Amino acid sequence: MKEYKVVHPKLGFRNRSQNFEDLLNQYGREGWNVNYIAPGWANIVLEREKNR
């Protein structure tokens, strides 16, 4: 079974790409995989196995 998380990133104006990369890496270390990224990086849907 999978669990999902929706993230509304607050990236700021400076280093937006780097902040986005850091955010994805942080969730990746927690076992989350990117399922969907909305246009303009407004929302990110993450998934992972619930019974890890």
C-alpha cells in the first residue's frame, strides 16, 4: 500500500532552483518519490510505500 503527501513549496525569489533541488533531496532521503509536479512548482505530489 502506498501513502501520498502533497507539498506546497515556499522557495523564495533567490536561488529558486537550488532551493527546489534541496527540498526534493530532503524528501528523497526520507524515502519519498516524486509522483507529480504541477506547472510552476505550485504543488508536488510525493509517494512512498506505507509498510517500509
